[in-house]
Amino acid sequence: MRALLIEDEADLLASLARALREEGYAVDTATDGEEGLYKAEGADYDAILLDVMLPRLDGWEILQRLRQSKKTPVLMLTARDAARDRVRGLDTGADDYVIKPFDLEELLARLRALIRRSAGQTRNVIEIGGALLDTAARTVTLGGNPVALTAREYALLEFLALHRGETVTRATLYEHLFDEDDDSLSNLLDVHVSNLRKKLGPECIATRRGYGYCIP
Ligand code: CA
């Protein structure tokens, strides 16, 4: 999953970006509203974390303009004593909000739920052949036994699982699994797929030659 974090407080931006990467997200960042809107409109993010008070363009303006062209799920980061902000955010098209200073675990849980809902998945656990993918715990089990996956392998499996039945193109996978600073070799995707097949069985991911991959 690839997230865009728009936040002008440098410390918060750095710590939140680090926490998101530890959770396996590819993370792009913006420190002012114009840069944030530019990035938000220019790529297909799985979610955007949007601060309200920002230089150049505030969070409202960004949300309003973004909603003219994109449905990307948006989690607003709002101030503690601004109840009206939250109502306004939801009216303008925000999908959820957390109040600063927020609890990191709660923010991560809300973000996962947001991404799941936008993919049309209401349940935490997705069954893939004999394997169970738990998007809340970020674990995979096969026949009841835990399967050790790297962060990239997990991210790839989760993205395909949330788009189950669709053929996901290689370009889409690159856009959603790697962030603006990643410089991975193009053949790595095949390596991750091959590793997942070794760990979960050859049938877990189908190759649609010339198009991409699919969890049938
Ligand atoms: Ca701010």
C-alpha cells in the first residue's frame, strides 16, 4: 500500500512516515499544501493522511480540489478542540479523522479500515486457497501455521488480495508498493511473486502473461 502524508510539522512528519514504513507502507511526503495537492492528484495512492493547518493551501482546500477528480481515501489529522473541523471534514469528503495528539495504534487501525473499505472488503481476514491473510494483525497462516513473509511479500499479497479476481498490472503494483524514493530493480516483483508461491503454494497467485498478476 502506498500512502501520501501531508504534514508541515517536521518531527511529526518524520516519526509518522517512519511508523508507516515499519507497517509496510510505501510512503510519499509533502510539507505544504501545494506540494501535497500536486502529489495527491498525480498518483493513485491507497490513502492520504492530511493535516488541516498547512502553509500555502490548507487541508480543506486540498480535500475540496482533490474530490473534483479523485476518490482516494483521506484520513484527516485534526486539532483537539475543533469539533466543527471534523464535521466540516466529513462533509467535504474526508473518510475519517484522528485528533492530535493521536494514538499511533488507533491511527494505524483507522488507516487499515479505510483502505479495506475502499477496496470493498468489510472483513479483516481474507482466504486465499488454504491460506488466511489477516489484514488487522498483518499475518498470514497456512493450515493454521504462521508463514513468515518479508514486508514486501506481505504488501504484494495484501494488495492482490484486496483486488481479488482482478488482474493487477505490473505498473499498478509498482505504483502501489514502492514510494517516490525507492529505486528497486524491475525484476524484483517477479522474485517476490516467486517467493510467495514457494511459501503459499504455486496456485496462490496466477500470472496473466503480458498483463500482470491475479489472485483468482
Ligand atoms: Ca499543521
